[in-house]
Amino acid sequence: MRSINDQSCDLLVVGGGLVGLALARAAAHAGLDVLIVDREAPKQAVSNVFDGRVSSIARGSANMLNHLGVWDLIREDAQPIKEIRVTDDGSPFFLHYASRDVGNGPMGYILENRILRRALQAAVEQDPRIAWRTQIEVEEIECGIYGVCAQLSDGSTANSPLVAAADGRDSVLRTKAGINVINRSYGQVGIVCTVAHSLPHGAIAHERFLSAGPFAILPMTGNRSSLVWTERPEVASTILKLGTSDFLGELAWRFGDFLGQLKVVSPRWQYPLELTMAERLIAGRLALVGDAAHAIHPIAGQGLNLGLRDAAALAEVVSNAYQLGMDIGEATVLENYGRWRRFDGLAMAAVTDSLNRLFSNDIVPLREIRSIGLATVNKLPILKAIFQRHAMGVLGHLPKLLQDSAI
Ligand SMILES: Cc1cc2nc3c(=O)[nH]c(=O)nc-3n(C[C@H](O)[C@H](O)[C@H](O)COP(=O)(O)OP(=O)(O)OC[C@H]3O[C@@H](n4cnc5c(N)ncnc54)[C@H](O)[C@@H]3O)c2cc1C
């Protein structure tokens, strides 16, 4: 790691969450000197009480983590996904994805966020091109002709030709740059917890559509699964207050008995679900990545994957300009990034939003439409393979970091 007194860098990354850390590593990999500023303490961010979520890591994202030298640190904790079963409550129709339908290897992996965060932190810490300053926020930011000057909360300043805002859904940098957002609450809360079960899960992920919203059962290493259980806020707050056996009872009738006896082995977490879409991905010498650009419904487990694609694309665009000796913060460079990433973000937001609207209800005509939809997609191998490859993050104009890598 470089000295923390060095306040000049090629790229200032504000926000050292999963996306910010990956971006810093990708940019450093391309030869840029990077400064990350984050308001959290690193130990706090990997503690058991910080984030109870797991993430589905699509194949493309796993390729990226491998290229960045992070995969070896998480390999043993990453549970491969071999099948995905999608069912609609009470409907005989279903959708079934199998990894064997699209070639060798798993469709993706399930990994605890805190384990991925710990691995990214370790990779960043040992990278000589990255300085990482924690428990610090950006107070003011001034964009000049040749670069940006950020006033930090410890009284120091950081200078850089380009700033990446990776500061999450409520991005302060986005607001300071005057970028408006479309923001809508889904009126849903994601209850998250880990269960141990007596039978093996067989590397199968389940997405069940219940009337309150999706109920996802995500296989973890060992006989464990993580749940993302969507409920209306008032129901969620009652469920979260239940004692251990009543909570397990509520969980068990939704989960079923196909994995044998269940035991909740983690705290219970709650995440209010909202859509937040920035109207633009760029401003003067500023690029938005990850949830700062688009925070979407977790129904398809794609938010982090989308953010990692932003990080890989920004690193690629910037590194190409850097190799040519260009100013990496100039408008034409940022426009390349904005054009490249706009469609993916909008498409993913639209798909997740529509799926949630279509499935999170008990309206009879809609139930019939979605049953037909599930059955139709399941019977059309080409359409099914397109959906599958898209979910795996290996479709479309991919940044080089997401392309094949021997994992
Ligand atoms: C219930 C649930 C389940 C999900 N499951 C999946 C899944 O299976 N697969 C998937 O791909 N995605 C999933 N997601 C989405 C995914 O978790 C997010 O998209 C991802 O974590 C966003 O990462 P980020 O780094 O962009 O933002 P964040 O994780 O919000 O990180 C922002 C960082 O910025 C820092 N910060 C904030 N403000 C400031 C400031 N002013 N100054 C300095 N630092 C600042 C914070 O400390 C933090 O470290 C899920 C989301 C939810 C809610």
C-alpha cells in the first residue's frame, strides 16, 4: 500500500464497498494509482453484524474476481450453483435451469458478502498502487479544468483527474453532482437469514413466488442455505419480533420439508427494498458505479453483478485512455463509459421491476399469465438459454475482465 500522505492519484474511488474495492483493484491492475476513501472501519465492514447477505456471483463476475487475483481467497467458501428452480405458489408450472444446458461449469456461485468483502480488502491492502483511507468522508468536491479536488473529513485534500462514486444507494457524490434519481419503494422488506438443514441441497437454488413477493433459497457451503424472504413491511416487522420457535414455524411452512429439519443459524436481517436509478451515469470528471448508479430489486440476484460490470467497464475505458496518454477524466472518455453501461442498468431495472410486479400478488388473471410464461420459457430451449446466459453475466458486450478465465 502507498503512503496515506500521498493525496494525488489517477483515480479517486469514494466508497469501499464490494463494487468500490473491485473497481480500485481493476484500475490498479491496469496501471493506475488509486485512492479509496470509505466512511466505515474495515473490521466493522467484515464483522458478523454488518451485512447478513449472501450474493449470487454470476459466472462473468467470478471470471472478473479471478482476473483480479481474488478468487483464490474465496474459492473454498463459494458454493457452485448447478440448477435453479423457479416456481409460482400454487401453480403446476415451473422453470428449470441447469448448468449442463449451457456448457460446462456452474452457472454461478453463492458467497457471503462479508467473505467477499474480506477477500477484496486483502487484495487491496497488498496492492502497491492502492491507498485506502477509512473512516473518512468527502465533504466538498470541486471540479476544475484539469482535475478534481476533494476536501476530506480529516481536513486533508485529494486531487485526481477522475472520481468514481461507489458510495451506494444514497450516494452523496451523486447528489453533490446534481444528478437526479428515480426512486420508488417496493413496499417490501427482504428478511435475510441462514438456515442449516439435515439434507443436502444438491447445489440447487430455488426461487418461489409467494403472494407477498419472492422467497429465495440459496445454497451455501455445507448443509446451509441463505433465505431472502420478501414480505410487506408491517408483516415483516411482526415476523422479525417472533421468538425462535415461532419464527422457525413461519419460515418452515414457506420453505417446505424437502431439505429435512431446519435450524436458523444466523441473526435475522431486514433490508427495505427500493428502486433507485440515477438519471445519468456521468457528470464533470465523475462516474457512478454500483448501487450509486442503480439499486435494483434483489428478485434476480443481479445488483452486485451489475455493479461489478460497471467497475470492469469503467476500468477498461479509463485504462485505454490512460495507455494513450489521454486525460482520463475528460468528457469523451466518460461518455464512452456512460453509453456502454446505460442499457444494462436500465434493462436489469426494468426486468426486475416487471418480474416483481407480475409475481408479487394474488390477482387471478396475472397468475394465469405468469403460469403460461413459466411453462412457455421452460419449453423454448433457445429463449431459455438466452435468459440463462444473461443471468450468468456472459451475454452482450462484456468488459475483458468478465471474459473467460480458468476458475
Ligand atoms: C436483500 C438483498 C439481497 C441481494 N442479493 C444479491 C445477490 O444475490 N446478487 C447480487 O448481485 N446482488 C444482490 N443484492 C444487491 C447487492 O447487495 C448490492 O447491489 C451491492 O452490495 C452494492 O454494492 P456497492 O459497493 O455498490 O454499494 P454498498 O455496498 O452500499 O457500498 C457503499 C460503500 O460506500 C461507503 N460510503 C457511503 N457513503 C459514503 C460517503 N459519504 N463517504 C465515504 N464512503 C461512503 C459505505 O461505507 C460502503 O462501504 C442484494 C441486495 C439486497 C438488499
